[in-house]
Amino acid sequence: MLESPVSRGQPPGAPDTAVAAAPETLDSAAPVRVIVADDHPLVLHALDSLIANYPNLQIVARAQSVSTLFEAAALHAFDLVLMDLHMAGPGQFDAHEAIRAFRSEFANKPVVVLTMETDAQALRKAISLDVEGMLSKRDRIDLIPVAIVSAMAREHYVGPVVRDLLAEAARNERREEVHRLLTRREFEVLTHYARGLGVTEIAGRLGRSVKTISAQKCSAMKKLALTNDIELYRFAVECGVTQSELT
């Protein structure tokens, strides 16, 4: 969790080029007072170590449960909360209810969520609560200041690991929809077409006539509401349709 740039093996400045600018941005800004909330002491320690490197970021309180987060927010002047999505311990809120309640009580305070959650539906639900930032604990730790800068500017930041999880889930959902809409033979034509084969080549590979392949291709396009070959190819690529799915 909370991986460094070295452990992720990503060259400096790519793809999140805002990382390089984050320290300069923070150094020139007014201090940002942060409440950090996580039920894992090691995560709190890692956040302490990270934020200590930025003179204009200041941790004003720490919480290890939803109830202590609300207590800290009531007792301390703060600008932003950096919170885990799931915190263990008894309480009246589940993860998403906690965010909803916090946003209701502290409406003008940005929320950045740091989580190990990998379920796309849970991530989408949290993002739908209008949090300003969403980061995975598998993201590089130096993206946290970037998320904070974005949140303080009232911009929304989603870390690369979460973006990848959501994108993969969307591809899977679209593939399932394709399987639901198309017959197996129409799907076969689509997968071969996605590999760059023409109608004649597909007919030869599948042992069908060119006329049949053309009809199946047209039927697939109609069911998918696609109007031309470019749209069909793009759709197939975006869905991650591959020849291996035929097996």
C-alpha cells in the first residue's frame, strides 16, 4: 500500500506530470490544514512522513474511526479531510454513509478518499458522492499532494489505479452487453474484424460465404447502433474484444 515512485517503476513525470509541480504549488500556497483518517497506524505514519515534506501542508488531527473523524472535525479548524473508505470498528455508518454524512455536516470541506477498494461499483458509488479526490493505496504516495492541490482548487482527481479499475470494469460490462446482444456467429465476425481482418478473409477463416459474413457484420452493427466500419472497429477495441474470447 502507498507505493513509492520507485516501487511502481514509473519514470518521473509520466503519466501524471502534475506530480513534479506539486511541491512548488504547495510551497507558494497558504497552509492546508488536513485531517487524516485511517484505521491502520502504519498508513497514518506513512501519511505523517509524506506530509512533513511539504511545509504548507499540516496535519491538524488524526482519526482511526468514523466517530473519531467527526469528533476531530468538530474540534479542529481544518481545510480538507484525507480519509480511508473503509474504517473498522463499531459505528452507525457504512463507508458510503460516512462520506455522505460528513459531506452533509461539513459541506464546504473537500474530501479526498484513500482506499484499498477494488470493486468498481463501490468506487463509483463513492465518487458519485462528489468527493474531490479518489486514490488507491496502490497508487504512488507522491500523488497524494497532487490530489490535495486539485481538491483545494475544487477540481476532481482520480488516481491512475482507480482509473484503470474503472476502465477495466467498463470494458467488461460492455463485453457482457455485446455477448447479450449478439449471436455467437455475429460475435465471431466482430472479434475477427477487431483483429484487422476484412470480410473476405473472415469468410475464408470461418468457412462461410462473403455474403453471409457481410450480413452478420451488418446485423451486429445494427444491434450495437454503429453506423460505419470505423465505429465498429473502435467499439471492438474499446470493449477489449479479442480472439481468445472465442475459445
